[in-house]
Amino acid sequence: MPARHDHTPWSDDELAMLRRLAAEGLGSAQSARRLNDEFHGGASERTTTTVNLARTRHGIFVDRRSAATARAEAPVTDAFAWLEGLKPVAVPAPSLPRATVTPTKGLTIIGGDFHFGCHDERALSVFVEACRLAKPSQVILNGDLPDLLAVSKYPADMRKRHNWTLGDEATAMHGFLRELEAAVPRTTTIVETEANHSGNGTASRWWRYLSDRAGALVTLPGAEAKLSYQAWWHPEWSRLQLVETVLLANDLLVLHGDIVRKHAAYSARATMEKWSSSVMHSHTHRQGSGAQRVPGIPGRPDGVQRFYEIGCLCNLEPSYASAPNWTQGFAIVREDGEDYGVELVTIDKGRAVVNTLGATVKAA
């Protein structure tokens, strides 16, 4: 039965367009849609059936080669056309806030755990050379300068060179101080912090020995001053001063420390928690660092607490320990008046890459 629109007359323009569509290889359905859009306002005036009938009546044949080409190209075009909708919205890139640059103050270099008598000359050479190149405003010798091995509770092995006398330790320590003070500017402050081997604290090896062996003598008038750590270990010509701790940038507490945990940075974290402050300490002979955010509360803004273990400058194979997991190194701190940055310098086999200096320092 003929379709409803079979007898609707075809205009010359419609037949001309139908021939062009056939030459392009378009099928009946596509041709019907194109004709309706062009001549009938999108209404379904021409159908697939009426298009086929018109082609038959007027001898219009589809160009199959064009149709094959269209089919070959259509999947590529149609398959990826939807990707256009996934493109990000084209908007101008947001501008970043401009950064400001604040000139920094002088450097502070911190080294600890020298243990003269059990020191490492190559590590000391790297440390002194770094101080010479950096020209720091302050050098902090963070405790345990002499080892005081001669008065230690640990058993001595007279076959080992480590068993120096107190005089040997003092000679080595004073020789180091002479080289250090010659390497840095005369305006550089040099301080030593209290520690468990050195210093005047009750926990220091020096006063533990005196209290145990000469406790009655210490009670005599003037004896304490004459037997003080400085009187015996700080040469008169040195600018070295003994302090309890040092506070950098009103936040970083530098101290020798008295907590020892198993792994690097664990002790520093525990020390931070003990003092409720950012800390830098020695004592463990290990090197590591970390930081944690302190959330703000009413009346107190957000903050960050940082913790550092700076390594040691002593021999890594002492006679009183077997295969310790120590690391040689030191720290460099740069302040800007409000905040600070820290570099932990690792010394390996008498060699260290010091980023602050942009140089590699190697013991001769």
C-alpha cells in the first residue's frame, strides 16, 4: 500500500537536492532528514519510503563509492566527537599572588658530639672548612666536646688508641678550637652547650666524676670555681662560652638533649614533645628531622613544630660500642628575623655536599 505522502509532488529543487545527496552517498534516512530540514521546516514530509520511490521514478542512484568513503570516515569523526565536550572550560589562568623576598640574617652552624679523644679528624676538617666558607655569625658546639673517657664507667682497653688521657683530650680539643677561631670572623660568637659528657651540669661526666671521687674537696671554699669545667677545659685565649641552651628565631631550641630512641629523628620528636617547642639536638649521634602542624585554637594561630637530630663529629667505631648506627654531620640554620631554614649536612667518608654553600667540602 502506498505511503501517505507518495502523491505529494516533488519540486525541482527537492529533486536537485536529492540527486546531490545521492552523489554524496547518503542513504534514504539521511536524505529524508536533510530534505525535511531544507524544505519542510523539519516536519516529516519526506520519509524513507518516499525518498526511495522518488529515486526509482527519476532514475536517481546512490554513489556507492561515496557511501563507502563516508562510512569509513564516519566512525573516526563520530567516535571522538563526544570528546569535545570533555575539554576543560577555556578561561584565563588565575594569577598567583606575588611573593616577597626578605633578606636573611647571618648563618648559625651547629655541630655536636665531638668526643675529643674519640674524634674523627676528617669530619672535623669538613666542619671547620664549612665554617670558614660560610663566615657564620654564630657557631654552636652542641655538647660533648671532650669524651672524658679516662674517667668513664666503661671498661678501658689499653690496647686501643681511644684510651687517651685527659691531657690528650684537652690538647686535641684546644687544637680544634684554635683552628675554628682562626677560620671564622672575629665577630663570630662561639658557644658550647651543657651535655652529659661535658659541662658543669650535674649529669655531666666531669661533675659525676668529681662528686664521686672528690666530693668532700668540692665543698671547700673556692674549690668549685677552681674545679669548674671551664677552668679545666676552656683555654684562656678562647672566646668559647658555656651556655645551657640556645634559642634561635624565638622558636628553635638548640640543646644537647638527654633522650635516646632507637631510630633517627625519634629522639628529636620525643624531645620536641618534652619541651613543647621546635628543637635541635645532638646526643644520639644520629641524623634526621621532621615537622608537624599544630592546629590553631581560640587565641592561638596555626603553627608548625620542627625537630632535628644533627649527627656527630666523632669516630664511628669507638672502643665502647659495636657497629653503632651513627651518622656524622652538622646543621646550618639561616634566620630572617621571623622564621628560619635548616640544612642538615651529612658527612660520609670525609666528604660533604653543603647546599647552603653550593660546594662540596672534602677532607684532604
